[in-house]
Amino acid sequence: MTLSIPQRQMCRFSRLLVVALGFSLPASASLGGNFSSLETDRAHMNGSRQVLQRNSYMVHEIQAPQGTVVDEYVSSNGTVFAVTWHGPFPPPMQEILGAYFEQYAVALKAQSNEAGPKVYGHRPLNIQQPGLVVQTSGHVRALSGRAYIPDLLPQGVSINQIQ
């Protein structure tokens, strides 16, 4: 059986996605959740953690040995209001989005149906739903993205600060 060029590309991408997901980083602190599990995240990722203090929030940066960096933005009340990532592998979306994963999955499926099968890895993803924004870009081994809850942004924090 001979596959067309688009079918071969999709098969190749599917194999790469399976490999990337196999190396996905476990995380426990999820969007909208409490920051108390950040040390658990660091341990699961076998990574190093650095805490950066900003005016009205903190950024907990976890770097895994494989090169992926996950930044968890925590408000002064201890709520994770945003998560960003960059590196060779994507984070496990279900874990970092927590209770927001279902909303993300529905929106992703809707975009996939509109744009066809090339949504994954071939175009930036821009989901802007009430109460959730997820944006990704890059290509295999150079991925980046951010997810945040607009209503939880601390006062005076611009979305441009979430990078």
C-alpha cells in the first residue's frame, strides 16, 4: 500500500508525537491550582528549580535534564495563574492544565476540525476561550507555549509578562 505525501507526513509526525509524549514531563501543580506541589513537580522532573520574585507574583522555573523548562506563575495568594514552557519536549498538558484540560481538549478538537490535520506541529495553536487561553508555537524539538487564566492575572500584570 502506497501512502500519499500528506499521509506519510502525518504518519511521520504521529510517530514523533508519540516519542515526544513518551518523554513528556510529569507535573502536579496545575493551572488554577495551589502552588504547594511545586517541589513535587521538581522531583518528578528530576530538575532544578529556581524561584524568581516579581512585583505581585513569583515564577517557579523548573528545568529538566532533557532541556525542557516549565515556568509556573504563582500569585501572592498561592494560585497558579499561568504556565509557560519551552524546550525539546512538550509538557503533559492534562497535568499542567488540570481542571481546564477538558475545555482545552474540546477547543483543540474544534480547531483541528476547522483547520484539518495540520494543526499539530505545523501551525501555531491559539485557543482563546472564556476563562482559558492556550498558545503554542515551534516545531519538533523546539516547542514553546503558554496557558493562562485571564481572570486570575494579578492586578497590574500584563499578558506580555507571561513568556
